[in-house]
Amino acid sequence: MNKGVWFFEEVDLYDILCPYKYNDHLKSHPLSCYNKTDFLFMEGDPVREIYLVAEGRVKIGFYDKEGNEQVIAFLGRGEILGEKALFGENRHKEFAQAVADHTLICKLRVEKAQELARDYVPFSLTLTKRFGERMGRLERRLQILLFKDARQRLVEFVKDLCRDIGTPYRTGVKITLEITQSDIAALIGASRKTVSLLFTDLEEAGMVKFFGRKEIYVPNLEALV
């Protein structure tokens, strides 16, 4: 499955963490629970821990000079936040905010994460690979934002969702969103009104179909243009 540019992938790092060390850590460090809109950390906060998403979704972003929120990514189960601390970053350059109630986070002290990276090769190799993948996705995202119009950006976004979190349904793919149209607008560099109008156009053209407010059905992914 191709990895999308919008960071909705489900790369489950639990599969590569040493079970003994992870379970031993949880005994003394229970999962932290965050509700929707709760911040895990803010821009400029000291980096003391890295975060592993156990359940739910977390939004990553920053505020520009005018105070407007700029969304960079949405991360889900198995995703790591704050891993740059392993490479010397001592303050967060973005904020992290829960976008779903009962978002569960496993926190690892930087020293503990460094120990895992040093002693458990699959963990360190996966972190290195992830940095490379993220750089590639960011480059592609920049190309999409610079050279495609709003409709094309939305289409690419939906295609990436289908590939990353979609499930087979009837003749096509169904995706379940845990974010709003405002969040989508922030990710693709458009207004919420524009996203709403474009979704209406796509639905009228038979390229997508909404089941309620959170589910989108794409009958034919290849025909989505």
C-alpha cells in the first residue's frame, strides 16, 4: 500500500517494539488519556518525552505570524511524536492536539527512547526509515500545494485516504474520517467553503458518496479525477 502525503498512515510501531520492555514500561507509566482539543504539548515546550499514539488521532501544526493555525499532519495508532529529540531537538517546533475523545498516549522519557534505539535495532531502523519517508511525503505535498488547483488537491487528498485507511466496500473503497472539513481545508490549503463546494461537485459527478458526515464512499478510485 502506498503511503500518502497527508500522514494518515497506520504504521503500527507496537509490532516492532520489544514486548518485554514495552509491557514493563506500561506497568509504571500507564497510558495518558486526552480528550478532543486537549494539547499534548505546545510550540516551544521543552522536549522531555516522545509520544506513541495507542488510540485516537492527534493533530500536528503550528501558528503563523498572524496567529492562524497551520495543520501539518494527523497521526493515528502506532505513530510517534517528538522523535526528533533522539536527534538533538530540545524544544517542540509544533503543537500536538488530540482531535478525538479518549485519545490514549504512551509516553516515553527521551532517555528510555534512546535506550530502545540503542539496544533494539528494529526500533532504531524504523525511526530512520520514517524520517526518510516523511521527507518524501513533505516534498510531494509541497509539489501538490504549489502546482495543483484546489480541486486537484482535494482529489489527491481523498485518493491518499483511500490508499492509507480505506476499506473495500461494494465496487470501491470506503473511508471513515475523524476530522472536519475545516481540518481538510487546512491540510490542502483551501477554505472550508471551497472544500464543501468541491465535495458537492464530486458527489454530483458520482465520484464520491457521503454516508452521514464521517464516511465517504469512492465507487471507482481510478475514475476519481
